[in-house]
Amino acid sequence: MFIADTYTTWVNATRSRTAADTLQKLYRHFRTWYPEPLTAITVERVEAWKARRLNEGRSPSTVLRDLFTLSSVLRRAVKAGELTENPVRRVDKPRVDRRGKVRFLDQAEESRLQNALMERDFEMQNRRTCGNNRRQTRHEPVLPPLTHFGDHLTPAVLLSMNTGLRRGEVVKLRWGSVDFNRRLLTVEGRNAKNRQTRHVPLNDEAVSVLRRWREQSGTGARVFDVATGFQTAWGKVLKRARITNFRWHDLRHHFASRLVQHGVPLNTVRDLLGHSSVGMSLRYAHLAPDQRREAVAKLNEKPVLGLSMRLRWEGVSAAGCYSTTKMASRPQEHFGLRL
């Protein structure tokens, strides 16, 4: 069984950062194919699988990602000599709107989220204080006070909202990558999705949050010493804030959307997000409608005729073909324009 044996060994050795997720996807969607020979995976079979998934209501982007996962296996099989071609390459890919609507928080939602985080912190701090009081009366060791935050959730959320870091980049962030003097955060290439190191400036809120969190959490190597992320606590705080249809990754969209709304050029947004091309950042372009309106509105302005154009008209008139006065008075009529 190529997938269960050869490919699993290879992906664990060479793609350690994404191996677990890749193997989980393969098992979830294609485990019934494992015992069969690779030659049984035909274009027609993959097309049928794709159609079934789409009919089940899966989004085109989800199906496309799963196809890419399967393709990585078959591409490796071709290199290993187990197949002569990768059938996924001849499968029609689902059409994905790369510039579709992005989810970000409006002002009311952002305010509710911040209030929910503060309430959660206060409750956790209060429980810690009451617990320590009981421990003191029993002459037991007390736990460290929660001076600024209840735990890692609030600083992680606020950092994401102000830097646009991906969740994996937040989880793997180390204090050595935070330069308080230069107000700069470095995302190391090994932790970035595109394997490219990037540098993200820190605004006032991000600096304040990181300073307070470091004071509270100590000087360990990692900024957020968590193994799997923040999913459970994140879901609860969203429920408290009455916010729906909002994923952790949408904090990244929120960061980019606010930048564009404040007139930041898309190419700068691309650099901050770590996108490989500005095309990936075009999904935020619609959030700067004033710039587009101003550009189109320039067509309302009547063009100012240059000297060379006037001389050409005068030359034509001198030859007796047209009336200079008539053409110069409304040159737009000469080109068939009604203004």
C-alpha cells in the first residue's frame, strides 16, 4: 500500500510541519482506496469523487484543497516509478472565486469581541485571587497572580488583529523574534506558509500587549506556550460576544481589511501578510471604493487640449478641409462624444 507505507514515511521525513494534516486529510477522504493498486485511481474515478463532494455541499475551495492533497501523493508515486502519470492533472478543477467576499468585523462586533475578552480575563483573574486567598488560609503555596490577562487568549487575539499573523505563526512565535526597541516582529521562514521570512512592524497596541504578556508569562522561549492553539477558548469567547461565521483566520482578514480601508496600498498589504503575489491581496480591493470612484470620476473632467493637437487642427483648417472655429469650440463633437 503506497499511501499507508511509502508515502507516509516520505511525508513525515520531508514535510514534518504539514505531515500530520496531510495524512489526516488523506485518511478521511481516500482511506477506502488504500488497499487498491494506484492504477485504480483513474481520472474518471477522481472526477466522480469531486462531483459527489460538490453535490454534498462542500465549497469549491475545500474540494480543490483535497484534490491537491491527493495530487501530492500521486505526484510522488510518479517520481517513485509506481505510476506513469498523475491522473489528478487531467481532472477539471473546481472554479474558485479568489476575490470573493472576506469576513471581517464591523465596529460593533469588534467592540463586543474586546468586551468579551475583558470580561473573560476579569473572571479568570477573580477566580485566581479567590483561590489564592483560600490557599493562604490553608497555608498552601499560592499560584502566580494574573496581573494583566486571564491567559494567552486575549494577547493572542489582539496580536493577530494588529499584525495579521496566521494562527500557526502565532503559536510558533518566539520572544527572540520580537524586537521591542525597533518595534518589529520577525516571522521566520520555517514557520511561514510560503517559507519566506518577513518582518512586521508593531503598532502601539501590539507593543503594549506583548510587553504586558511577557511581564506576566515569564521569559520562556515561546511567546504562547500552547501545543494546539486556541480553538476551544476561541469558540466560547465568540459565543459570548454574539459573533457568528467568524474563524480565527478571519482575524487576518480583519487586519488586512482595516489597512485597505485606511488607504494602505495593496502591495504594502501583500508584504505585511506575506503573500507571494499582489493577486492574493486583490480580495481586499473592494474595501477601498473611494479610490476607484475618484479614478472613474476623472473621466468627467473635460480634457485640456495640448498645443500639438491645436496645431494639427489649425493645419487641417489651413488646407481648407474643416473650420478651425467649429472644431476648436467643441472638439469632443469631432470624435463623436456627447458631453
